Amino acid sequence: MADTKREIERKYEATTDTAVPDLTRVPGVARVLDAGTADLDAVYYDTPGLRLAAHSVTLRRRTGGADEGWHLKLPVGPGVRDEIAAPLADEVPEALAALVRARTRADTLTPVVRLRSSRDVRHLLDDDGALLAELSTDTVHAERLTDDGSTARWTEIEVELADDGDPALLDAVEKRLRKAGIRPAASPSKLARALEETGAPPPAPHPAGPDDTAGGHVLAYLRAQTDKLLTHDAGLRRDEPEALHDLRVAARRLRSALRSHRKVLDRAATDPLVRELRWLGRELGVDRDHEVLDARLRAALDTVPGTLQLGPVRGRLRRWSAAHRAGSRGHLLEVLDSDRYLALLDRLDALLADPPLRPAAAKSPEKVLAKAVLKEHARVAARVDRALALDPGADRDVALHEARKAAKRARYTAELAVPALGGPARRLAKDMKALQRLLGDHQDSVVARRALRELAVQANGAGESSFTWGLLHAREEAEAAARERELPDTWARVRTRGIGS
């Protein structure tokens, strides 16, 4: 894998006669340098059903210019994409193919469009001659490589911000271009325009907002979480710091929605998906859970004075952590490339394409979603009350963990209902998040104590002092006890704020 670059750009309509105005009148731009003309030849790859283009993902092989090679562009936000480059080769590089596997699945990547462009480049420079942005005027010839081989021609202007540039510059440049009569392009990319003008636009994505039924709200939420699953899949493959956590959260939210809305979607179709999402969460959870535990133990050790760190405690912790995480990265990638995971994604697509709606799906979202939220709230109440009735110890620890899982599910159910129920659902989601955090802190302490006992046993076996591990264990016991003392008051506040409050 070669470089990854954050690309921030804007595109504008143009003709061969369009005159770019004097951009030295843009604040910060001292001069505009003519950087010459480049001839570019790019072949874009996609599946037969244009799965990549439907999600604004582009994969191309380009020759000509300063950065010829393979380029995969993943959307980050409006006008912002991450470009991952690989060296020029005849076939799609496996490293790039892997990054879109969650979208392509078993489909083959094939050439769909060829774009040949003559690019006139200008550099926008500051007083010191540093590059602020690059403006290019592209005369494009597009050719479909499938179907009837239709062609199209157009001219466009593209302004790309330099690395680490200030996005406000693009606003200032756009203001100047608009004064000259130059308007933003209707298409977000050259590929999208090429597909449209050669008669085969990509499948339209589902609307972002729900229709005004209970089923519409549930399906909109499921689509949003499925899109996040696919986005964070690529992030995890790229080893982005929070991608694993975000991927697990998307899977949890999907599972929660399917379980909480069995009045809307037939559970005969959703229960198998719930089981597969639970499997995925377990497979992804081992590495993430240990990552969180390791950070907790290291932070705790940092607070212990050096005089109380008896024996090679830091070395012991490093070895213990390495042993638990050995091969975890490889395992995660095996899961993402597994037939079972890709089949799960296919089943999610099938559910969204042909949802198994029940009669409640056609009803008002206010009534149906409120009922689902209240049901989850009652589940939390039952589990918290049961935990509080138990004496401190292992049984209560388990009961508090079950209450935490119920609070998380209630929070997600309330979040789904926010577009329909507004403030009450938003407040309840916030309350459930606070309760979940408190119970999560308690569970983290339970898990940390297990690990500290294991470390102490290992230290003893190696002839090392276990004093420091015992000290940290005692601290964790005190931390858990403090959370348990907080719980009654926190729960008293939360339980009185129902969905109608």
C-alpha cells in the first residue's frame, strides 16, 4: 500500500470558453502560477451493478500526470475524500480490492468507464511561494466500456486544497468564481457525470430521511447503521484508531434495532440476522476489549509511586498484553474476509431491499416507537432493581452487567425514535447513556480485577513480588464499590424521566 491523502476539493461547471477570473484578488493568494498541461488517461473499475459508484466510491487506474497509478477514493464528507494510492499495475491491487470487499462481495471488479482528460493546471501561491491550492481546467472525454460504448464530453473546473490548507480558502475562491458566473458542478465526481451522460447512472442511494411511518423510521435507522458498518469496515482494514470500536457500535445498533422492533419487522427474518450480528460482535470484541483493558491497567500503574512498584511490573504487563493480543490483527482481517461475514452483509442488503414488514410498520411512528422505547425502559428498570436487591459480590456483578446491556439497548432504541419523538426521546437517550457509563465503569473494574489477579498469579509463579498487583486490585474494588453507591441515586433520577416527561 502506498500513500493515503485527504483530498478536499470542489468542482465547477465550465465550457471551453470559460474564463477563470483573477484569483490574486482572493485574500491570501499572492500570485497564480501556470503549471502547464497534463494528459491523463483513467480507467474506472466497478462491479456490474455499480456497487461502488452507488456509494460515491471510485477506483481507477490512471496514467499520465505526476501521480499515475491506482487510486481508491473513499468519501469522508461533502467535497472530502480519502485517496489511497498504489503503484501502477495491470490488475487491481489486492490491497485496494480488500478495502472495498465489504461493498463488492463476490462481484468482480471490471472496467466500466474510461476518462481521457486534458488538464490545464494553475497553482495558487501565498507571499512565500507556498502552494495554497491547485486549480485545474479539465477537458474530459468519457467512454463507457460496457453496454453500447456511449461517449460524452464536457469541461469542468476543479479546485483542490493543498495539504494542511485552510478550507476557508475554498470558500473565498468559490465566492470569486461565482462573481464571474461560474457555478458548482451538479455531479460530485467525474465518474458520476460520465455514468449519467453515457446513459447509465449508478443506482440511487436510499433517501437519508424516513417516510412518515413507524416502518420508515426503523428502516432509515437500519440503512444508516449498515452504511456505517461498510464505512468502518474499510477503516478497520486501514487500521484507523477508532474503526474497530465504531464498527462494533454499528453492529450493536443494528442488533438492538432488530430486537427492539419485532412489532415492525418479522422476527422470523430478523432473528437469524441478530444471531449473526452477535457473532460478529464477539469476533470483533476480543481485541477491542483487551485494548481498553490494557489502557486502563497502564493508566492505573502510572498513578502508583515508584516506591510501590515492586518488581518488573511494567515488563510483566507488556508481556501479558502482548500474549493476549498475539495474532489479533490477523484474526480481525480473517473475519472481515470470511464468507460468513460477507453473507451477513448480503442478508442485510436483502432485508433492506425487501423488508419483512408487519402491520405495525404502517402505523404512526409516535405511537409505535414510543411503545418500543417504554418497553426497553421497563427492561432496564427490572434489571437494575434486581441487581440492587442482591448483596455485593459476584452475583450482583453479573446482574449489573446485564443491566448495563439493557441500558445500552434502551439508549439505542431512544436514539432511533428521536426523529419522531423529539426532545423526550433525546433526553431519555442521554439518561440511558449516563446510566450505561456508570455501569460500564463498574464492569470495567470487574474485568480489571480478573486481569490483575492473573498478573499476580503469574508474578508469583515467576518469583516476583505481587504487591503492586494486589494494590491495584484493592483500588479497583474501591472503584467498583463507589459506582455501586452512586447507582441508587442515579437510577432514581433516570427512572422517573419516562418518554412522556
